[in-house]
Amino acid sequence: MRPITLFVLAVLFVASTVLTADALFVTATSEDTIAAPGNRQPNYIIASVTDGNGAPISGLTAANFKVDAMIVGPGGALVDISRVAEGRLPGFYFIDVVPIRQETWKSGTYIFGIAVQKGGDKGQAMAKVLMD
């Protein structure tokens, strides 16, 4: 292999390491199991958080998560996080959200933006639920 080829490969490897070093990979899904139109029961969001190598990130708390109800059912409200708990498997989290103030859930589709930060590492995902 030519020295220039080795140099280019080394630069690409370092660049890819730098690009993924600050990334958290987040996937999420949502379910309205006990949340329903007219009540204030929590809507469940389940999130998986891993590092750039796929290793689970454990030890996160509510302070590490932000959830924004980007689209709400007609007449619906934004949400607050009421609880974050680690799941049985490393890197999985239960995120409970409820409507702000004394609002209640409204019928329709909700789309949540979920942001996670741990130190300088950041990631985000979206989750969708039909509130029915």
C-alpha cells in the first residue's frame, strides 16, 4: 500500500472517531396504555440510548432528557416529564409524560421530540402515539 493511501485511511479513521465521539444514538417509541382523552395519566415513551459504538448508556436521569410535544391532538397541550426510570436492560429508559398544568390529553396524534444529553454527548429521536 502506498504511504499516501495509508495516510488517507488514517485521517478517515480519526475523522470518523471524532464525529461519533460526541454522539448518542437514541431510538424511541410511545404508547398511550393508560393515558386517554380526558385524563392526565402518563403517556409512556420508551427510549434506547447507546454510544457511537452501540454500547448502552446507563445511569441517565430526568435531567438528561427533554421531551417536546411537537404536534398534539386538536386542542392538546405541551407535556412535562413526570418520571424517568431505567429499564431492565442496560440503556433502556421509561419516560412518562403528562400534559402541562392541569390540561388533559386530547384525541389525536401526538409526535414527540426526545433529546438526550450526557455531558457533551447528545442525541435525539422522535416518537408518535395515537391518543384514543
